Amino acid sequence: MSEYEAVIGLEVHAQLKTASKLFCSCPAVFGGEPNEQVCEVCAGLPGALPRLNEKAVELAVKAGLAMNCAINNYSLFARKNYFYPDLPDGYQTSQFAPPVCENGYLEFSHEGETKRVGITRIHMENDAGKCLHVRGATLLDLNRAGTPLIEIVSEPDLRGAEEAAEFMRQVHAILVCIGATDGNMEEGSLRCDANVSLRPVGSGVYGVRTETKNLNSFRNVQKAVDYEIARQKARLDDGGAIVQETRLFDAARQVTLAMRSKEDAHDYRYFPNPDLPPVIVDPAKIEEWRAQLPELPAPRARRFVESFGLTEEDAAILVSDKAAADYFEAAVALFPQGRRIAALMRAELLRECEAAGLRADEAKFAPAELAELAGLIDGGEISARTAHEIFPELFAHGGSPASFVRERGLSQISDAGELEAVVDAVLAENPDEAAACKGGKTRLLSFFVGKVMARTGGKANPALVNSLLRARLEEGQSTET
């Protein structure tokens, strides 16, 4: 890639977390029997008139505020003309000029540097339905038709697949944090189209771009962009030309495939939707919505680093999920050792949550119980290894870790006198290894720790065992000298 530079822009589509659809009162919920959440408006029947959902406007404006956009007090809905079988109106109702939000940016850390990516625009639009291909026939389910979306269009400021995936993560974290979307990518609540082109390094002219549609995971964003960069480079190296086209990503084969030629904006024949008045947003209402925004992921991560001593990596992982960040704060308020709480969350809680398909706030194991478990480890009552072994059962049932440890007889042996006797016995039983360790083979220390742990059934306090062994071996060295 030394002779080419990748130029990448993303178009992120987020389903807004409203009770009803964008232009009617049908429920905007996932699933359900086909076509049971449909009325005359979202079915596109002649004469049916749309009425804008005010909550969708609020969430769109809050998304713009969170991404440093200018909010337009006046914006318009237009008809975007193109044909899909699952687009019942025969056009999509979307915002073109002006959109509700524009000229923003996102900043995030990538590979130790701060990256700023411009946000061209955020606009509202309605979703299409869904085509189901069954035994040679195509069936239409319009339950999703009319669902409110925002589209977040970035500037072409991204230069690699990892950057693109990280930008997607940042958008996801912000939108979930402010309550604009549930962020469920498996259900299609958040997906993106990736525009990729190559140009010679140092050139200011954009190359011909392709658009890979409907990427519904961070991994797929990275894999699709990586593949498209490599594909375009190979074609240019062979003397070929890049065709402006829409492509899809085959996740099973990890390749992009051509779908159709790519349209330009003028091909959609945008014109103002005559059935919808302009969207007028009162400046006072914008300020009211601004005041309702919670602490956003980036400043929250900085606070976690500064206030609790977390690493940037731990802080970034916690704030990427608002439920996890809230859980952390609730736990650390009860046991103010941020690194211990963060370590338990990363190694245990979040792993179990992912396996169970739960958010942190849906777990039976509460923040107070995690704080209690952290206290048992730091107080020497149990080891981190014991905590790891018992965590699945604690997570499954909840309850007091201290009571669980007492009932199962899992408390560590932290009595120095009791452990000194075990250490002395182990050293006496292994004189050759003890002599070698005294002679400088310090790696044998772990051999003795293992022997002590085995003799105590794994209950000995490892830190105390290490300390006692070192003291005994150093005593031997000074006597021999």
C-alpha cells in the first residue's frame, strides 16, 4: 500500500428508539408476524397522509448535538426516487437539503493519536420493508417499513479499515448512551455503508469509489473495507479501472461482490415532499434537549482514567456500553478500587454477559455483589483464581459472594504460622530443588509455590506463600555464606 492511500467515508444508519414509526402510529418494534404492524401510511396506499413523529426529531437533534453538529432550525423532507419491491411508496421519504444536522465532527483515539472525522450531515428518513425469498417467490413483510432512521454521513477522513471500525464503535457508543437507538446490530438497529476509494499517496484528487452496503457488525466493517482496499489495489496494479458501483459483503467468504452500478445524488431526482411541511425546531427546544444529554463516552472515559486510575483501554471498553459504565460506577462507589473493579468486569462479568446475551444491568449479579467480591480478593479472603472459578455460579444466581465462600469452605489460608509449617515441610521434602534455588535458579520458586498450593488444596494465599518462600530461601543463602 506504499503507493496508494485509502480514502474512506461511512454512512451509518441508526434505527431511532421511538415507540411508533416515523410518519404513523404503528409500533416500531422488531419481530412480530409479517405485516401485522402496518397501516395505510406505511403501506403506501394512495391518499394516506404522513404525520411526523416529534420524538424522532428530538433524537435526531440530540445525535447531532452529541456529534458537534450545527442544528438547522429549518429542514425539509424530500422524496428520494428509486425502486425496490419493499419500498411501498415507490420512493423513500428522506431529508436532502437542508438536513436537520450538519457540519459536525467526532474525535477519538486510535493507535495513540487523536483522530478527528468530520460529520457532513445527519438526516432523518424512513426505512424500507423486507423481502423474503422463499421457494422461487419473493414475499414482502412491511413491518419495518416506515421505521424512523437517522443517517450519519461522515467526511472521507478515514484512512484504514481499523479506523473505520473504530469510528463505527464511537457512533454506536454515543447513540446508545444518549438513548437514540438500542444499538442492536443483529436486529439491524445499526448498520453502515462503506465508501472506499484509492488515490496515489500525496494526491489531493479522489479516486473512483465503491459503496459496500449494509455492514451490520464492527468486524464486518473492518473486513469489508480491508478486502475492498486490497481488491482495488490489485486492479489498479494490473492496469484496470475501478467502476463506481454498489457492492455487498459476503461474510462467509470474506469478500465483496458487485450488486449494481452506483447512483449519484441527481439520479434520485430529489424534490420536496408535498405532503410534509418544513421541520421547524425552536432554538429554545434545542437548548432544552442539549441540557438533557448525559455525559458522553469520550469525556466519561477520560474521567475514569483520571479519577479511578484505569488504563485507557479499560476505560474505553467500559464506556463503549452505557450499561457497563453505569455498573462500574455503582460498584466503585461501594469499593473504591477502580482497577480491581474494572479487572473483574472485563475478565468475568462482561464475558458472562456476552455469553448469556445480557446487558450488565440485566445480570442477577448486582454491582454491590461485585464490590463485595473485589473486597474478598483484596482482603486476602480468596484468590483471584478462586474468584474466577466461582464466578459463573455467582453470575447465574446472584447473592452474597462472602456467604458463598463461607458455605463452600473456600476461604484462603492467610495465617502466616500455619503456612510457615507447610513451606518448611515442602522445602525439607525437596532438598535438591531448594539447593538449586538458593544457588540462583530462581525459576524454581514457582515449583515450590505449586507444591504448597497442592498441599493446602489451593487455599493458601499465593502472595503470602511467595513471601514466606523467599524469606526461607534467603535465610539459607545467608547461612551458607
